[in-house]
Amino acid sequence: MVRRHKGVPLAHEGGYLCHHGGTLRRNRGSYHPTVPAGPRFAFVQFEFTHAIGPHAGSYVVVNEAHADEHGAALRSDDLPTRETLVGVTMKPGTADVLAITVLSAAPVRKGLRRRARDERSSEVEGSEVPLLLATFVRATEPFDDEAAAARMLDAVAASEDRQDELVRESLEVLNRAVRAYRAGARDPYVTEVGRRDARRVRVGYGTSDDVTAGAWDRAIVLPPPAGASAQREERLAPTETTADVLSGRTTLLEAEDVLLRAYIDLDHDRLRAAAVQVRGAVELLRVELGAGDGAATAELDALAERGVAADSVDELESLVGDVADVIERRRAPMRFAT
């Protein structure tokens, strides 16, 4: 059986030629790829198994080098009528593109009547889930031919620094879209995504039609980001906290949720928002702990003063860590008292 992506064989099985993309034609009893002519565009693609907010479609992304005096993507007034009639507003290459594509799973059979039914445990098994592809296409940097695009991809494959740079830039665009959707939908449960949230991350190239549809001529799958090896206590901490909270041996503080939002802001270089979150967490912690603990009150006063003056990443990260330590120390006595 031949695995397919957008109808294109991806594996060397059953006499098919292994290739990267394009279409197939019959030639002397065997199949050979015929690659469409035209410029190629580089892309970074994130593959998710869950919705991230923005609906499927292609979104214009302004490129600073091709922006108007207001910082918006350039519009063209001299487009052919046949293009303006279908909604085209700019010439190719004047903006980048973020394409959101959903690959549907096998449909679930629905009965004629909407009612609950008995189900045996043996009937529960793994099944395919829809995949969401978020593809950032660098449409303002086309390659004249496939050879140039291939050299670019080979260079990316050989450089972890370049891989990290491309992923970081693409995530910035994707999370800008996520934030915009969250604001428009007034849905606070839509949150930014990170590299680790994606099931796969690809870098590749393809024609305009292919990459905006989630396909490609050639692509590489990036390895998962290397993380610092955690100590055994750090690995067990989330499980222990979950067990303690559910069993009633400890409780969570509302200040913890506020503080965690500061981490998100720091990750996205929103220093002002991070500073406000930290100060809010300190004030909320003061309310939750009460005024009976003189030592805690003095410590929180000192943290509040630091929060007013903190205006750099290093200062804010240090302050967030110290507030988190206060929370953990206040939780520990509850854990061991039961």
C-alpha cells in the first residue's frame, strides 16, 4: 500500500518511485514524477491534533520590507479585472501567507436518532483524528528554480541554529493569528502555542498552490527541541501536585494561575504585560494568604516593591521564580499536615 499526501505517493512500495511531490505520468511501464514549473516558496509547517483558534483559510501576512506607509500589506490598483472580481487585492510576492488547513479523519457514523447507547470496552480503540496544518509561507522570498530551493533546504537541514530561527519566526506569526482570533472571538480558552505543542514541525518548499494547501515538493521533519534533563524530583512534581489536589491534601491558589500567565508573556517578549501579571499575582497572593502571617506579609511587601521596578527580562524572570517559591513553600505545610 502506498501512503499518500494530497494524492502523491510518499513511500517506495509496490513499484512506485519514491519522490517528494509533484504529479505522476506513465513512461515506458514505470512512473516518474513531473514537477510543475514556476517559482518555489519556502515554508514552515506545524502539525497539530487539536484546534488552535483560527479557522481554515489563507491569511495575508504583512512583510515589513513590502509594507505601505501605515505598516499594512501593499494593495495593488493595477490588477487584471478577472483577478479583482474574485477578490484578489495584491500582486504575488508582496506579502507572506499563513495557511490553515484541516485534514479530516474518517467520519464517525451517526444513527438516525440522537440518543445514548451502551458500549462495550472492547469497542473503544484508537482511531484517526483530524490534523490541523498551520503553514507559514515565505511568499515574499521566492526561489527562481527548484535547485535554489533545494540548496536552501539542505542548508537548513545542516544548521540547528537556522532551524530554530525559522521556527521562532513562524511561531511569532502563528501566535499573532491565535491572539487575533482570541480577541475577535472573545474566547479566553484559546491560548498561544509552542513548538512542543505541534506533533510535527516541517520545513520545505513547493509551488504556490501546493504550499497553501498543505502540500509540498520536498520537506524535512525537524527533530524535537532539546530540553534540559530534569531531576527526578522535577519530573515527579506535576504528578504529585495533581494527586495532592485531587485527594484534598492541598489546594491551588488563584495567584498561581495569574503567575503562569506571566510566563506566557515573557516567552512572547510582552514585558509590560508580564510585569502587570506578576504584580497582580503578588497582590492576589497577599489576599489569599491573609494578614495573619507576618513573615509572609513582609516577604510579599518586598516582592511588590521589586515588581514596581522590574522592567527587564532577567529581573522579571527572577521575580516570577521568587513568587513561585513563596507559593510552593506555603503549599508544602498543607501537604505534610495530612
